[in-house]
Amino acid sequence: MDDHSKHIRFFTGSLIEIQRLQLDLDQIKIPSLVKNNFESGLLSGFYGGAPSSVQLFIFEEDKDKALPILEKFKKDMGI
């Protein structure tokens, strides 16, 4: 990764789904970033987002390597 790496939204789902997918990506050394507006809103005292709308981001250059992981995840989860 360099200073110009760009994050892309890779998957949106529940926090449990995101955490499971993150573990799968971590096993093949793909870093990820979670955006959870619902939890952030609760922590700050406001409501924001929905619990089923947690977003997982990865670096754009990792997309090709991560897609087979996502496809297997979806198949295993019945999504």
C-alpha cells in the first residue's frame, strides 16, 4: 500500500457477517476497515444508521485477491 491507496466498499451487512468476513480476509493478509454508523451514533448519544448496514472497506488493489473470499463467504452464509 502506498500513500495514494484508495478504499472501496467491499461488503455491507450485519456486524456479525462483517466480523466473519474480516477474519477470512485477515487470514490472507488483506487489511480492512469497518464503518458502523449505528454503533458510532449510539456511542455519541445519537441514533444513526441501521444495525444491518455495517460496511466493510478494503484497498482497491486487494479487490481481485479478495473476491474469491467474498464469493465463498456468500455461498457459506446462503447470501
